[in-house]
Amino acid sequence: MNEGTQDTAGRRLPWLAGLLSFILPGIGQVYCGKLVRGLVFGIIYGLAILAILALLAYIRPAPTVLFGLLAFVAALGVVVAAVVDAYRLAVRTRPDYERKTYNRLAVYVLLGLMIQGNSVGYSLHVRATLFEAFRVSAVSMFPTIGLNDRILANKIAYRRAEPQYGDIVLFRPPTGGWRDTYIKRIVALGGDTVEIKDKEVYVNGRILPRELVGPATVVGGPAGKMVGGKIYQERNGRAEYRIFLAEGGSPEGPGPGQITVPAHHCFVLGDNRDESLDSRQFGPIPYALIKGRADYLYWPARGWARFGRLH
């Protein structure tokens, strides 16, 4: 080796260090020779998610989505901090850095599996017990929820509370098809009587009041044609929501005359009253079939102006 030359084979690349910690926080630090520092970032990343999930599991159910977003922000903050730290470490590392025994791809993968394994486990726990994402593949809840909208179902909404009028619930169909999930709105609860006549819904003998909002069109029918109709603001107890009535359509009634909703059951309808398979066909649904309450629209297919909490 000539005098004045320097071995740069071990040079740490800042962009690669940042990328590794972006993929999994802490790996970029290990790449720069800071094993303990990398493990600390990995542990913080896992604990940040775990702490938020603990809050989700034990606080009152109302702010579930809020804390879900906080979990995302907290995890993202750890990732950003890890990326910046790894990049700076690589910049400060000497060009003649001598590789450590753990500067091997196999070690990076092993550490990544350890960190990611915890994160995946937390994610599966969230999906199974706290909240779950769904894509809506029908227009039965138009205008509240459109075709291909993506929503979050709050799975602990009814852990400490009973279903309420106006709640949008996801449930298994009582007629079979256990892999399917239906989404409808509660219009009556156990002990209520329900009757539908001339497009009017009667609960306990009283018509649900509604006010005209304006005309609208939606894809509907077996041929997928555009169907015209009107949107109304309907009130049911303290709940207010919008429904769609097609021109010339007539919603099918819930069997002969009035029906009484059994205890621990609810009567559900689609907001698109003329294009919905609901309790008018399969009757009231037991609470045991409810998978969760649709609380949040996180990916609106028809424009971001609709992003946010569902009503």
C-alpha cells in the first residue's frame, strides 16, 4: 500500500444506513457498528406500539380510532428518528471502519425478524381484538359509505356499552355465508316494533322523521346502471344520518305487518333503502353476530372531503 492511501472498503454508506433503519428501526445503527444502540431503537419501536395498544385495550371505547392514529404517529416518529440517527452515524464513521462480526446480512435479517416479529404480533392482536379494516364492496350504505370505501371497525365498541340507534354495524349474515361481512345501520333495538309502509319506517308506531337534502344518483341494480333518487336526513332518537330513496322504488317490508325485535337483537337497514339486503329479508340480527361498529372512513373512494368519522 502506498504512503498516504487509505483502506475504504469498510466505508459506511449514509443512504444505506438510513434505508436499513427505515425498513426496520435499529438495523442502520447495527450496520454502523452500534449494536446496543440499534437494539435500543428496536426495543423503543416495539414498546411504542405496545404502550398504545395497552391504552386501546383498557380505556373507554370512544377514542379507539384516535389512539389508533396516535399509535401510527408514535411508530412513525421512532422510524424517522432512527433513520436520521443512522444517517448521521454513517456520515461520522471513519472511511477505514473495520467491520464487526455482526456486520453480516444474516445478522441483519435475524435482528429484523426479532423486531418485526413483535410488530406483526401486535398488528395481529389489533386486528383480532381492537379494530379491523374493511373494504366496502356494495352500495347498500350509500350515501354514507360508497362503493370501495375503506373503513375501520371498532371491535371493542360494545364491550362496555350496548348498541344504539343509528350505529353502523358490521356483522355475520344470519342466513349463512360465515366468511361474509355485512354492513348496515341499526334502526330498532330489542323490544321495539318495526313496520315499513310506503317507504316510511315506523318504530314503536312513530314514523322516523326525515327532511329532503337533494337529488342524487348512484350505481345500482343488476345491470349496474345509474339510478336517480333523493337523499334525506333521517332522525332516529339522538342519531341523525342520511339515506337514499330511489325514484319509483319501494322497500320491501319486514314480513306481514309489524314485527317485534327480540331482546339482545337489533333491526338493521341499509342507508340505500332500495338496494340493500337487510333485516327486511333475514329479520333482526342477534348481538352475538356483530363484529364491530364502523367508526371511521380512512380511505374514501369518492374524494377526501369525506375522510373522517362516520355518522
